[in-house]
Amino acid sequence: MAVRPYHGAVTVRLGFLGAGFIARHHAGMLDLAGADAKIVAVHDPDTARAAAFAEAHGATVAADEEEVVAAADAVYVCTWTSEHPRLVALAAAEGRAVFCEKPLATTLADATAMVQDVQRAGVVNQVGLVMRDYPGFLLLRALARRPVSGRLMSIVFRDDQFIPVQGMYASDWRADRTRAGAGTLLEHSIHDLDILEWLAGPVTSVTGRTASFHQHQGIEDVAVATLAFASGALATLTSVWHDVLARPSLRRVEVFCERAWYALEGDVFGPLRWMVDDGEEGAVAGDELVERLHAEGVPTRNPDGAFVEAVATATPSDPDLAQALRAHVLTDAVYRSAAASGHPVATPVAGDPPAGSPAGGGGTDGRVGAT
């Protein structure tokens, strides 16, 4: 995709729509990257939160979204999910680069329209599917793909987190279906579906079941999915939102190959353990994990720094909205399976249109996550 040239100053001016937990995360990542960028404006319906964010980063509190877009070369969309399509369209229409948090939208149809918006505008765009850049997952993928491992056979993926309406996340909107769209699968484990296909290749079909214990209408807090891959491999994903406040976002991933086993806990820096049929065993974590990653010749990057560089050089960024749409196709398919009592749902090959998907997305009323 050709992107619109960037004609601003060397320092990229950033505007933030939303000043909550995830906005603060991206601001911190920008600092770590040493990116040649400056946060110049922020807007959040919570004016106190916007003021605190602005003070921390030397920015101006904007009266509305249009003021943020006007002040910036690139815009971060860090609001609740239902606002993403409108705000991405606003930024793109004004020729601004845009970084949109995941999930893109509450429905597959809206996510598809967002891809069309940024492609029509020709703007640099990126999505917050940041787990592709986590050192732990990068090393897991590199080791599992070694010839010594043999073919990948199965993945067992568990993702649990205290329900993020509380604690450090304080995202009360995630209990509101009109703003979140759905629960743990869409709002949290869309990351995991993206990673599973990134690890094992194209998914050809899924099954799914969901449950709700917190009784927030339309917001599931348990989702279990099985995935079948074109390679013949199979995977299971269990996603849970509980009330154990000592457990924020935690994942455990086991990869079984013909001649090797790998287990990742602590998805950013491990530990990662493995056992290979030729007698090789190992375990790495932290700095040692990063050193092993570099020894394998796998490059690392800061995704926020990469976005700023893409904006400054007017080059495509990764993953962009078009790439992120695939995770929405898979999520929608799992929800449709759950709505059909776990009946298998075929998924199209990446890049093809979502065959058989209802016009408005998943479920029974056109909403992703309706079960």
C-alpha cells in the first residue's frame, strides 16, 4: 500500500485520544524507544485523567478530538472499542497517521470498514497487536521452527487475567457491551488468536464455547476455543477473566512438536523452557532470553518506536489494520461457533474475504460476541 508522504518537522507530533491505562503504556514505550516524537495534545472524557496525562508529557489538554487531530502528525486511538471506527476515520480523513489499539471494533463489519478507511486515505497505520514483538514469543517461534524440532503438532494456550473493570486497569467500560462489544475473547484474547496463527500458520476451522460468571450482559468471562491449522496441527485456547487481583495478565503456552517440547510463561521475558529428542534441554529468562534471541539471529524492535519511524519515513508499518483484520475473522468465527453450541466454523485463508460471515459480524444479532 502506498502511504501519504510525511511533510512535518523531523520530530513527529503525536496526539492521544484516550488517556487511560493503555495510553500510559504507549507513552512509556515511546520513552523507552527514545523516539523522535513529542506528545502535543490529548483528549479524554475524564478531564482529570487527561490533565494528569498532559502534565506528565508536556502536552495540551484538547477540548475535543478534532483539536487533537489538528495538532498532530499521528494519532493514537486508545479509547473504548466502540469509538475506534469513528476516530480512525476522523484521523485518516485529515491525512493523519494512526495507531489504533486492539480490538479494532466491536464487529467484523466495522473492522473491515476501518481497513478501507485507512487504505483510501493512504495513511501510515498500525495496530496494538504488540505480542508479536515480545522477546518470549519471538524466541518460542524461532526455536519451534528449527529443523531439529520437527513438525509442529499442537499448542496449549492458557490466558488468564483479573477482570479489568477493576484494579490497575480500571476499565469499567469493559462491563458495558455497547462500548466493549464482548468480553475476554475479543477484548483480551484477540492477542492470543493473532499469536496462534503467527506461530502455527493458517487456521482452517475453529470451535468455541463461552460462559459468563460475572453476569455482565453480553460480556463473557470464559472462552474456550479449538483451532485446526492447514498444516494438520491443532490448538486449544482457554481465556478467563477472574477476580484474583494478584494475577493481572498472565499466559502459559506449550508447543508440542514431533521431536521437541517448549513451554513459555511470562510472555515478555519468560521463562522459556524446552526439551528436544536429541538430548538438548534448556531454560532462559530475562536478559538471558534476549541474548539467546539475538544468538538465533532474530531482530527485536519497540513497536511504538517502529510506528514513529514509519510515520517519519512515510513507509508502511506492521502490523497494520489490514493484517489485524485476520484476528477479527478468527474471533468472529469462534463467537459464531459458540452461538451454535460449539459447531465447527470454517475460516478463510488469510487475505481472502470472510466467507459465510453475517454482514454485521458474529453472533445472532450481527455483533461480535453475541451468544
